[in-house]
Amino acid sequence: MDTSGKIITCRAAIAWTANSSLSIEEVQVEPPKAGEVRIKMVSTGICGTDDHTIKGLLSAVFPFIPGHEGAGIVESIGKGVCSVKPGDKVLTLIIPQCRECSSCLHPKGNFCEKQDVLPSSGLMLDGTSRFICKGKKIHHSFRASTFTEYTVVPEIAVAKIDDAAPLDKVSLISCEVPTGYGAAVHSAKVTRGSTCVVYGLGGIGSAIVMGCKASGASRIIGVDINEEKFPRARALGVTDCLNPQKLKKPVQQVVREMTGVGVDFAFEAIGLSDVMLAAWDSCHLSHGVCLIVGVAPVNSKLSLAAPMIVSGRTLKGVCLGDYKTRDCIPQLVTSYLQNKINIDPLVTHQLPFDQLHKAFELYHAGKTIRCILLFRDPR
């Protein structure tokens, strides 16, 4: 049945208020307007950013449909869309690439000015929503909203991928892989024989570990308060595991003692200012590089000891591995298909969309690296 130009009724998960349980509801998804794409979702990953947004820790406008790490098939396109067509396999992008703003035009920029993360308006580029539930407007999440059988996104936030890509797995490449793996291999450019520390061994931290190992790091220290994550982390490449709650000294001091002088590369993959400071203080004073990958809560601040900055350490924020999203993320998918990157170890669970709440339980218990939700045919 041809659904182009028509309203589609389907299931979606809605966060009605901050810190409330998600509710699977019947929603109406409007057709895409000019410059927009409607996607039939096949899979979506549960990222820590989704959890923090649902809890109200990050910028969001309630009620909204969460999710941003998604893979699907183009159902229909709005006027003027030329980069994708119905039937194309695509990934949703939390950070778009308009190819027109100062960030997109700069050789090193990737934080497109048309992003809707910092802060989030919950609306499409024209200031309206494409979702309705029970007669009420439902907001978008980062202009992605992948916890739904159908979603509408701007064309600039869609990446067309290889037709051979397995959509039940590659949703990770829309966020977790570029954010984590990319932070190590593309942003930091971790060097062979270097020492690294990764704070947070969840999905993003695990992908960072894979990137550090692939880059030839000689020592990778993993830090997390949940020791159930340690066996998986070791399998991915972590050489030493630390639980800060069981140490008699500050973890950054222990890291410096373990390495003698501090690490060459430190990664923060949690999004807490005190952990960012620990990562910063774990670095070699002269040439250490501290990369902030986690997104901190709204209105939080980071305070550094000013006299010590002059020693030469580098503090760098990283978003999606500094990749220009529409240009580079399809290349990561191709690399996976060519066995140059192996994302399979990051997929520890796959559950039907109906088991959304179980998936979040696994996430909160730290029992999963990445759980992918799979959609049944919504027709």
C-alpha cells in the first residue's frame, strides 16, 4: 500500500514527563514536508544520552519520542529532497551536516549549526512537529526520534548507506561507533605504543576501547564502578580495570602511579564534571590529551586548576568522533561490510520493540554494551 503523502498511524514510545516510565502509544506521523524524509525504522540502539534525556538531565521538551541511534528504510520524501529516495537504507544522524554553515564548511568542523541537541527545541527546522498522540503535539528528540515505527527527519540528518548493510546491526554506526571508536582513531589519533585510560565502560566507552586497541595502544586502563563490565572490557582490549569506589586513593592518582607519568590519552565517556576532572588529572602534564566524549547535565560547570594548564596538556571536546556525518558515517558502514571494523562485539542484546522496558533494565544494570530494539513490520 502506498503511504506517501498520508498520515501513518503506528506505535511509538513517549516520555510524557521527566523521569517517568516510557509509554508505548499509538501515534500519528505526518508526511514529510519540504527537505524532510520519512523513515520506516528497522532498528534502534539504546544510548546513554536517551536515558539522560528521559530523566530530564539533558535538554528536552516534553512530551517527546526519544531515540536517535537508528537504521531504517526511506518510506517517502518531501519536496526538494535529492540525496535519498524511497527504498534506500539509511541511518539517522543526531548531528546533521547541512554543508552550508560555518562549522560544516570548516575542514575540522562537524557540529552543524542546524543541530538540535544544545539546546533542544524538540521541533523540526520549520518550528513544528510531525507527531501527534491523543490529539496532542509530541516533540522530537534531537530531530531524530527513533523509538517509533516511523519517524520524520531533516534530509541533512540522514545518511544513505550500502544496500548490503544489515539493518539489525548497523544502527550502532549512527552514534556509538563514530562517537566512541571515532574518538580514539579519528579525534585523538591514538598512537601505537601509547597509554590510555577510559572512564566509563558502557557502550561508548567500550567503543573507545576498541578504537584504542585498533590504534595499537600498549596499555588501556578501564575505569567503572560496575565490575560486571570488566570481563567484557578485558575481552575488548582493556589491560587494567579499576573501580574508584574500592580504591584508597583518588583514581586519577592511581592512574598516574600505574603509568609513572600519566597517560598519553584520557577519555571521559560518562558526562559528569567530576569524572572529567579525573580524566584531565590522569594525563601526562606535558603532552597528555584529555577527550570529553560524555554529555554533561544541563547547567553543570567544569572548573580547572588554572596554574596547571600551562604545562601543555590538551583538553578537547569530541562529538561523533569529529566526523562530518553525512560524508563519513556511510564510509564507516562500508568499512564494517569490508571487515575493516568489527562492531559485532558491541551488540550484546537484541530485543523486539515491545520489550523496550526490559532493554532499559539491562542498560541500568550494566548488563549490556548495546541493546538494539528491532521493529516488527508495522503494516
